Amino acid sequence: MTEQYEERHHGRADDRGGERYEVVVVGGGAAGLSAALVLGRARRRTLVVDAGEPRNAPSAHVQGYLSRDGVAPAEFLAAGREEIARYGVELVRDRAVDVTRGGDFTVALASGRAVRARRLVVATGLRDELPEVPGVAERFGRDVLHCPYCHGWEVRDRAFGVLATTPLGVHQALMVTQWSKDVTFFLHRVAESALSGDDLRRLAAAGVKVVPGEVAGLVVEDDRLTGVRLAADGSVHPRQALFVAPRAVPRTGLLEKLGAEFQQTPFGAYPVVDPTGLTSVPGVWAAGNAAGFAEQVVNAASGGYRAGAVINGELLMADLDAVSAG
């Protein structure tokens, strides 16, 4: 290995200010840690900036992840942090508040620290905005749930409610019938006229009871959900689990600052990415829920892995080309 290649391959602090890494990964969830693991094993000097706000923190377990089914989210992430540390990856508890590009990327952290990187992985995920119904936020991740693939098995065969926030709630109401045949669809603030003929036909075919009217709140007894109370007459519909569809708010501020291209989806605006997660900004990848709404933990880890592998190969070829041209 030539001296020129050795110098380019290993990030160092330099006299232009800021600590220099080959890759900075913003986000310490499944996607970010997976990308960092691949990069660390490839001997890339990598920093993970973790604000410590995982989306699945309210959940008791990670489900549907082969070999890790049922693990607590905190335990899952702790294991990931231990793994990346074995390969020399640095992790800092901090928040990335700004990013600029002038050759390298300069990432400003809330602590006042500035770090520089040749490549950037944005794995900042999203946050869930829950319906403003009393009791929903307090019980979210317990018996107020959002994803049947994540939680359906654990509450199977109970009396389900589904709280509509948009007409798209029909899809959720139909999906959860795979786990219970006792499903009530609360229209809440969605007008029954907003449902299509196909919606009503499918709901009837699935045996879903449709209840119009605004929901006033949840009924909880002995720390268990026991019912859903309507605003109009105070009537209570006995339910043991309630599925809701939070409004997803992607944490894509860094990508916006860099001028990344976005596209509108039914779940919000997300960056345009290629199959590896590369955004429209050269040198910047998005992974996990920063790249799309529907990325489960296993998908997020896969996306991070893919981004890390592609970044390593790209850096290798860039360095070899630079040395051979110089």
C-alpha cells in the first residue's frame, strides 16, 4: 500500500478545524449502527452521532427480526453499540444540528463540536405524532399500537379497536382482522361519506363494525385498556387493544439543508434515493425511516448494511483513482 493511499485511507484531525472521519453516521438506531458495523469492519474511521431517541422506545419488544424476535429495543441497541466498538467505531451522544459541504461534509453538533467526513449517512429516522385523544399517548406501545406485524401476535384474539385519523385507516382496520375477528372501526373525525363503496364492502366482508362519531378518550382499569368512549353520548365500547395510525414526521432536516431532492408519498415527503440509499446529493446516503415510512427494524438494518458496503467500495475506488492520477 503506497504512502499516498495510506494517508487518504485513514481520516485524521487536520489544521482546517474539526475532527476528520471517513464517514459520519447521524443516527444510532438499527440503520445507523448497521452501516457503522460494516464500515468499522472495513477499517473505515467512522463516527456515529446518536441523539438517543429511537422511534421504537415505547415498545416492549422488537418483533419479526429473525434470531432477535422478542428482544427489548434497548437491549438490541446496546448489543449493536458493543459490536461497533469492537471495530474501532466511535459513538457520541449528541445531536447533529447543521451540515455544510465544502469538499468534505462538516457536521455541527449541539455540544459545539464540529466533525468532518468524506461521506455522510443520515439515519435519523422519524417521530410519531399521535392522535390527540386522551389516553392514547400514555398507552402507546402497550395496548395502543400502530403496527399489526409488530404487535398483532401479542394481542391476538382480543377485542380490537381501530381509530381512524384519515380514510386510509380502512386499510389498517382490514389488516388487523388477520389477528382478531372482533374489530371495531371508530371513524372519529372521518366522515362516513369519505369511505368508498369498496371500503364499506370490504369492511362488511371482514366483519368489521363501523362506529361513527368522535372518540372522547380511552377507558383504563387496573392499568389495562378496557374500552373506547364516544364524545356524543358517553357510550363505551369494550375494547382490549386499540390500533392507531400516527402521523409520521421524518427527521430529514440535514438532508433539506444539503438540498436533497424529496418526493411526496401518502405518508409525507421522503428523499429520493437509489436502491443503495444514495440521495440526490453526492456522498450522502439515507437509511432506515429517514429514507421511507415503512422500514421495520430488520429493513432498516439491511438498508444500513447496504449503504455501508457501497460507501466503502466508493471510497476505495476514489482513493485508488486519486493516487494513480497523482
